[in-house]
Amino acid sequence: MTDSKSPYTALARTWRPRSFAEVTGQEHVLRALANALSSGRVHHAFLFAGTRGVGKTTIARILAKCLNCERGVQATPCGECASCREIDAGRSIDLIEVDAASRTRVDDTRELLENVQYAPTRSRYKIYLIDEVHMLSAHSFNALLKTLEEPPPHVKFLLATTDPHRLPVTVLSRCLQFNLKRLPAALIGARLTQILQAERIEFEPAAVQLLAQAGDGSLRDALSLLDQLLAYGNGRALQADTRAMLGSVQREHVVRLAELLASGDGAALLAYVEELEQSSPDYALLLEQLAALLQRVACKQIVPGYEGDELHSPELLGRLATQISPEDTQLFYQTAIIGRRDLGLAPDPPTGFRMSLIRMLAFRLPAAPTASATNVAPASTTGPGGGLTHAAASGPAGASAAPAPGLPPSAPAAVAEGAAASVDWPALLETLDVRGAARELAANCIWVGREGATVRLALDSARATARTRGAEDKLAQALGRHFGGPLRLEIGVTSDAARTPARIAAATQAARQAQLHATFEADPMVSALKQRFGAVVLPDSVQRLDSND
């Protein structure tokens, strides 16, 4: 526990790992380093890349301890010898730490490296730890490169950067590069809990979860936020204080929005939004947290035993999972993240937020169908998120069985009253941004109808192999872009010889080829060759040549 009489040290410094065993995450890096140290195959230059606060400099310092520990080069430094203690205290004369952001000039680099040739003062190796190495100038890199090419045996380079793409390839090729990952919120939360328990600080698990998420993959950022929270909350880490400090939206507001969306009560939903506007909430954060809740609901729907987390109880998720259909969950989630992305394009944030909620209700799926469409077999449906569920290509109760206007009499009909009809599917297909397998699938379908957020097609039974999950996903996305919102695609199968775009194109081509063949046969020269030499015209060999051929 921190001594209240001593000067306060930030938690990120107090709890900085001093051995590989204390490092949170990054097992892929630690294992490689431990194996290299144990086998004695230690490269002369290491590059640690990753976003802020994931352990680049910390791992580099531990590696320096491993190399200069007085008990020998090993993966577990003793932490007790003079070398280990000096490195921990930041006063080792043979560990030269440099912030490249403040020493970008070539003269600085030359001055730094001019003593490379000399042996270390006390330790086994002279170690150069260069942080934010990508900030060096081109001339500085050239000066560093010469030393990296032919380093003295007593020198090791440990480089750290948040932007490895800005390093010259010549430098990268001379280093062992380790890419450190952003830490999952679960790992950050576990580490925060461990620290809070060791410091004997009162805390609530939900507050820890909020801090872990706010850390955005960086343990150091999460610890800095924890320090700020302890100052704000008078030495306690409570959920209410955390939300107030982070500016988070109250969880109850997000849950209430989800419940109103589940009920489909637009009037109550808009009335609740008006109440929220009185407190001037962060609308981007509202949509973000609504999407996070819907993601957990989706997990509960697909895995009934899903237990949720500290922010959302299993009981809450179970209740919402039964109130919202899986298809609507996907639709609401997709609309929330798109609405958050486009919030800056709205006339103002409240309008953009309100329109996102209205869009969720406008495009939600109708009630489960009870009447099947003629000649259309059960098929897979593609939801707004691209997922596939099993459903029948049928309309709601009371749907008309008559073919939609503009479709051939043999086409299956599933167009209910108010559904989009009179669609020229071949012409529409020409405007869709689809290629490859998705276009092949579309070309072998006929338009059945559209009802709200559902588009129904029927696939030529002779081309059943054209249907793949990837093709359906891409076609659904293209239709959504065309109609201006997420769509659910239902594809049935028709046993009739339907006039699909592919069949129409084939018939047109066959007619043109027949006409071309007849014209060729009627040519006087061809007739003469046939009569005199018994020549035979191969139909497939007759082709039209353009004037420029």
C-alpha cells in the first residue's frame, strides 16, 4: 500500500513491471525474447512497435536488465544486483535512453553514437534505448544505419516506435521487429482490479470495466484514468463517479432506449429522446453504448449461456434477447454504428441521433410471415449485417398471390399490398455495383417484390449452384446502397423457366447469332462455295466483326 506520508507516485510508475512475468499480455513477444535469452542467440538490434501504453519501453528496459544482470544473461533477471537496481532506478550508466522526438538533428545522433566504440563502463553491454525512433531525420537514420550494419560486439540497440512505417527499410531490415498488440479490455480490467486490491482501494467492478474500455487498448492510459478517478472520487473508484468523470451516458438511458426500440413504440421513443435532450448528452457516445449493448444482446441470442459482464447483467441481456428478434438486433446495431459515423453530417447532433432511431424502426422487419409464396421454396436470408438465417421467401398474412406488375406470368409472387412492384430487374441490375459471383447470382434471379426492409428474389432452379453465402452478402449490401438503407434479402427458388436477366441475355444473343448466321448463309460467295465444294458452315464460327477490326 502506498505510504500516505511519502511523495505520491503515479500508479503507472509504481506498478511498472520489472520482469517479463509481470507484463500484461504480449505473450508472443515475451516468449520469443525468453527463448533468445535462454539459448544465447541475442540479436544486436530490436524494434518494438505498437500504440501508446502497451509496454514497448517497459519490455525494452526488462530486456536490458536481462542482458546486464550480474548473475548472467537470462530471461529472469535477479532484480537485486547493482545493475538491475540501477536500471530500475533509471540511473544505469550503460543504459543510454534517448527520446528521439527531442533529438532529431544529425549532430545529436552523431554525438550519441561517437562513443559506441568504447566498452561499457560497468556492465556486460552498452545498451542504447531509443524511444519514438521514427522521429529521427533522414540524415540521423543514415548515421544510425552505419552503426547498425557493423555494431561492436558489446553494443545492443533497443528501438521503440508507434509508427514503424516511417522507418527506412534499411533500418527495419537490420532489426528484429516485434509488434505489440493493443490490450483487450478484459486484460486491462484484470490488471486494474489486481492493483486496486493490492492498494486496498474501495472500488466497484463496473467502474473498473468503464476504465478498461476508456483505456482503448492502453494499460498506461487506463492507469492514468484510474489516478484521475481516485482524485475525483476522494480515493474511491465508484461507477457513478467514473461515469461522471468520463462523461459517460447513464446505463439506464441506454437500456431504456433498447426497450423502446424493442416495443416499436415510436411516439414513446421520441418522447424519451426529448427528455434526454434536456441534459445535453453526448449523442455519439449514446449511439456507441447502444451498439455495445446490442452486441451483448446478440451474444446472448446466439449463446444462451452468455453471462454478460459487470456493465450488463445476464438477466437484462436475457430479457432484451427475447424482446428483440435476432434480425432486428443486427439491424439496430448496424444502424447505430452507421449513425454514429455520420453524426457529423447531420444538421445537428440531436437531429442525427433522432434520425438514427427513426431509421431503426422504419427498417425493422415485419411480423413473421404466415402465407407462403407460390413456387418459392424455403431459402436463406441475408440480414443487414451480412449474416445468414434460415427463413422462407414468403409474404405476410394477406399477401396477394398475383404476380407483381412487370413480371412474367410464370414468376412466383410474394408482393404484399404496399410492396415495391413494377421493378425492371434487368435494368436495376445494370445499375447495381456488383461483380463476380454476386452478379452471377443476381443475373439468375427474378424480382419478386420488396416490402419495407425486405427484398425478395427467386433463383432459377437450374442455377442453384450460383448461390453462395458470400454472393448473397454482397448482393444484399449492393441493394442496400441502392435503396438507401440496410436491407434483408430473401432468395427463393422457382421451378419455372423464369425470364431471368441471364436467360434474357442468352436468348437475345442466340437471336442475334441466328440472324447473323442467316445473313452469312445468304451471301452469294458463301452459297457458291457450298455448291461448288460442298462447304459446310459451322454456326459457332460465324462472328460479327466491328468496322475497326
